[in-house]
Amino acid sequence: MTRQRRAQKARTIVAWSLMAIVVSAQALGARLQTSRRAHRRPKGMLDSRRQSLGQLPQTPLFWHLVNYPTRAAAEAANGPRGTVIEAFEKIWLSTIAEAGWQVPSGVRVAEIGPIPGISNEPYTASYMESGNTAGISSDIHRHDGPELFYTLMGKLCVETPDGMKIAHAGESTIAPPGVPMRLTNIGAEQRRSFVLVLHETAKPRATPVSDWTPKGLCKP
């Protein structure tokens, strides 16, 4: 083999090697982009935790929020249909139970309910930390089950076909099952809300809505 042919062969090998590297990099980039889309959270949702609850009692139920100084203390007080969550720099014991449910310790923050629209099917609780700056709105959506909000900071406005509801810091609001809604942060400060969506386990947590347009009642 002449020197010229050896040089040409070497250039061909280098060219094919570079092409393979480019193709591999493009494929990796596509996989990463697909992974980001698959794990993208809904707008304004910072984190999400799910708990299987099974069938719920057909009695009036409430969402109970209790704070504890340590996770160990919260775990020691945990019971049926309860879960321990670390959110907003605090330890929470979140429990679905009857009105007046008592725990031996901890600081009771809220009792929210009664929770509407509970069927005999198995349920899943989805807990989320929600927060955005003033003026930001969520996508228009609905939930198979009820959605409950407890606002720690800022103001949350929930618009539905029935009008709007505003939850200030320290207040709660409930959106019934199947109702289209859009959430908007109003006021001057960043909002922080603790959110519970109760939905039948066999159904999706949320569904986009295209058959309703908000009137813009929630003014930033």
C-alpha cells in the first residue's frame, strides 16, 4: 500500500469516527430532552408525593395538618391515612380523618373540609408544594377528585365556572371534583401553598381542559 493510500485510509477512519461521535451526542441529547419532558412538573408545582389510601370511610372526612419539631416525632404520631412530609422548611403530619381527629402532640395547623365527592373506589392522595410569583397562573385543568389548598404565604385565587375564591395566608379553599379551574397568584409576594388532590387510584390526577375559558376574575 502506497503512502498516499495509507493517508487516505487514515483520513476516512477519522471521518467515520467523528461522525459516530456526533450521532452519539445527538442521540444522548434527544434522550435527555425526552427525560426532562417526562419528569416536567406542572407549572407552579415544586414537589409531589403520593400515598395509596385504599377505600375511604363514607363519613365526612377532613384534611388535618400538624407540625412537628422532628421527623421522628411526626412518625411516632402517624396513624392510618397519614403521611409525614418535609415541606417549606417544616415537618408536617398530613392525615385524612374525621372532624376533631386528635393527635397526642404536635402543633395543629389546620382542619380543612368536609372533603366533597368521595366514592367507594380506592383513592390516592397526591400532596404538593405549590408556589409562584405574583401574576403567574396555572394551566386550565380539572381533577377527578377534590383539590384542597392551604396557603402559608401570599394569596391564591381559584377561578371556576362558578366564580372565584381567594385564600389568604392561613386560609384554605376547596375545589370540588370535575370542576375546571385556573389558579392565579395575586398580591405582591410569592405564594406558598400546601396542596392535596384526592383522586380515584384508577384515574389520572389531573386532566387538561379545553372546553372552558376563564373570565379573568383573578386579577394579579
